[in-house]
Amino acid sequence: MNEKLIGNNWQARKVENNYIVIFDDKAEIKDVLMDFISNRGIKKGHFSGIGFLKNAVLNCFDSITGKYTDKEFKGLIIAFDIFGSILQLENQISIDLRMTFKFNDEIFYDNHLLKGKVYEKIEMIFYSADTQKVIFTNKISLPDINDFSYN
């Protein structure tokens, strides 16, 4: 099935249980994420994508102070990897949104994206975990460290 969907500042295609979503120019990325998630009724899952942002605020690790601080980036941001997860806790949807990006010839790895505007477009794929069952067991099997066979 290849269902086409349109929402507030986004367009999507459903392919099996996943979605390919295109975010519109100048849209606030977190607003679009929340609109898409609520529109599709997604309660848990993960996503990844690429694209461009302009003027974003990220929570970055400062290696000098050893603390996380909010940092504003003004200008074009090239996002190599926008990724995160969706989780429902006590009937409240929560988004963990992270990004690896290039800004002024410097690369920043795995920072929390607090807000940012889409520049041109961003494309993401969403993997909804609503249809998957995860079963945990308390059995742990460790490898035999004395077994040197390659079978």
C-alpha cells in the first residue's frame, strides 16, 4: 500500500507500516513532528532524516565546562542526521529529537534539537512501533569465552 497524506506543513506516504514524511519550508520542526504524530496516532516509534535548517537552538555539550548549554545557531545548518524517538508516558507524547550537523565548517555530533526552522525541506522516515510486540525475558546467555571454534 502506498497511501498519500497531507497535513499542516507536511506531506507523507505510508509504505507498509512506515511513513516517509517531507517537511515544508519555513516550518518549525517540532511543531510539524507533533502534528504528524498526532494526525497518525503514533504513540511510540523512531525516526531519522536529513535536510537543512535555518536558525536553530540546540542543547550542546560544552567540553570545557562539562555541562550542557543551550546554543543558538543563526544561518544555514546542514543536518547529516536528524533522529529520535517517540514515546508515550502517562498519556503524554514525548519526542527525543537529536541531530548531527555542520555549521560554519564545524561538525556537531548528537545534540538535542530544541527548535529550528526548516530551510527548503527536510525528509524523514518514521518507523512506528505501535504494531510491534517487544517481549523481554530474564534469561541471559553469555558467550563461552573458552570456545575458540569458528563454526
